[in-house]
Amino acid sequence: MDIVLLLVVVVLLLGVIFVNGWTDAPNAIATAVSTRVMTPSTAVKMAVVLNFLGTLIMCIISTSVAETVSGMVKIASYPANDQLVMLAASSFAIVIWATAAWYFGIPTSESHALIAGVTGGAIALYKFDKGVNIGEIGNALKTINGTAWSKILIGLVVSSLLCFIVGYYITKLIEVIFRRVRRTTTNRIFNAGEAIAAGAMAFMHGAQDGQKFMAIILLALSISPLTSTWITGTNGSYVIPLWLIVICSFTMSIGTSVGGYKIIKAVGMDMVKLEKYQGFAADMSSSVILFICSSIGLPVSTTNTKTTAIMGVGASKRMSNVNWGVAKEMIMAWVLTFPGCGLIAYFMTKLFLLIF
């Protein structure tokens, strides 16, 4: 039963990675498509390759993002079977949430869904034997690692604010530098620049999100006594084996190849109408912030960074350039993901525990 349950968990988690590539990757290439630098098919092909390389290369360089994510819950005291059931239920909840968001064309953050889903599932492991009261709720919340959660939330908020500010000022700087240059010349320059920046964004999407979701597979493998030795290093710490990196990278790339024009339209066309240099500013801003956060082990949302960078770019001319109605819907979706996906994962975990 243990090996069957582990296989179910791994398959569901690979499904989550697939959905991430399917629904999140279009954020990385949205501006390149909306500014007509690339056709949707060309942009998707580029994202497939660079998502794969981003996940592969960054995991080889550093696994600090994965370590933060895998440590956000404290569930070691529960039976191994229950832990695996929880991860299966949480993964199922994340797929439901992400698919629903894709259907409605809402660029919700898979990072938020992952954090909310695993946290909601972890809380569900606690059994309220003495009824629901403040003391029992406090005990249930002890499954959350407050330090890791604080780090994750700070990263999400700070990265979003920085991307807005950096996007705003990079756009201003470009306008000052190129104010006397002909439009045809700047278009040629930023046609190439935006293609490079979109590639960097696709690479960093793989670097960030690949590690976050791989961390949960790593957690599942560490729980099962059948596989825990596969990921144990010489000093007792966990390591991500190359075969796991390749499988997860490949799965995300397949998801990316499915595309997601609805998300491209919402991010790159509906919220702000961008010119080529503005698309370059948005992609370069978010790529730089993502690289910095990945380097210091901060798990952040690629959706948040990209969309807030676009908001900053649009606001650089005047605030009314941003369709704040669309922006408000996106922000509400991000905020609601925490209770929404968390509750789905909570109840799915309770259901799965009854079944298994």
C-alpha cells in the first residue's frame, strides 16, 4: 500500500507541475506576444526550452528555494501514510484550483496555490478529538513552520513591490535615454531586447517554480522509507537527484507546450497596452528580481512579479494607463487563493484520510 500511495502522490505532484507549466508559463511570454515581437507559437516553443533549462540549471546551482518550501510544514510526528495522503489531497486541490483559474482566464499564482494547498492539508492532519476550540486550533496550527511561512510571505510581498518600482523607473530611464532616437530605430533595438528579456523571464520561471514544486516531491520521497535513501546526501541532508530534476523539468516543459492564450490575453493585452520598449522593461524588471530572490533562497511568485512589473511600466506614463479593474481582479484572485485553495486542500485531505 505504501508504494501504491507514493506513486499516486508523485503522479499527482507531476500533474501539478504540468498544470504550472500550462497555466503559469504564459505569464512569462505574454508581453512578447502582445507587443508582436513573437508569434504565440514561437513564444511557446521558446518558453518550453527555457523553462526546462531554468529548472535544470538552477537546481544544480542551488536548492535553497526548495529547502524553504519543503520546510514550511511540520508533519513528521504524523504517520507516514497520513503524510502521503495529505500530499496527494493537497496536490489534487491545487490542480482543481489552477484549472478553474485557467478556464476563467485568471492568472492566479501557482506559488500561492502550492503554499495554501500544502498548508491547508497539513492542518487537516490534526484530529479535533476535544472539539473545536481555541486551544485545539492552536495545536492544529503548530503544523505550520512560522519561520518558513514568514520568509515566503515576505518574499511574495517585497518582490511584487520591487517589480512595480523597478518597472516604473526602468521605463522612465529608457524614455530619457531614447527620447531623441527615431521610433523605427528604437523599435528595432527593443524588438531584439524584448525577445531576450522574455527568454530570461521564461528561464527564471523554470528556475523558481521548478524548485518550489519539486520540493514537495522531495518531501514525499523523504517520508516513505522505501525511497528516503534515494535523496539522502553523505552528511544526512536531502539532495535533489539529477533524474528527479530532469523528470520535473520535462513535465513542466510539456505543460508549457500546451500554451494558454487566455492568460496571455489577460496579462499582456487586457491590463495594459504595451509598446516594445515597455514590454522589455516589464520582462527585464521581473527577471532581475526573480534572479535575486532565487539566489538568496526566497520562493516568490512569477505571476506576481510579472504582473506588478507590467503595472509599474503602465503607471510610468500615467496611472490611468493601467486597467485597474483587471489589476484588481488579479490581486483579488491572488489573495483569495490562500483561503480558497487552502480550504479545498483541507477538506480533500479529510476525505482522502477517510478513503485511505
